[in-house]
Amino acid sequence: MEWPVEYYKKENSSIPVLDYLLTLDAKMRCKNAGKSL
């Protein structure tokens, strides 16, 4: 099942949620995205 996700941008064009997700290792990224390896 897929869910549409809208990320918000700050005034400086950064995307906090995306920045957070990119700091996670691959396994945790999959877990946060609701997918299994």
C-alpha cells in the first residue's frame, strides 16, 4: 500500500523531514517508509 506524502519547505528551502530521513541508514529508512527489506 502506498501513501502520498507532502513535505513542507521552510523559508530557506530546506525540507526537515527529508533531511531527517536521509540521515537514517537504509534499514531504518525502509522501516520509516513502511516497507520491508
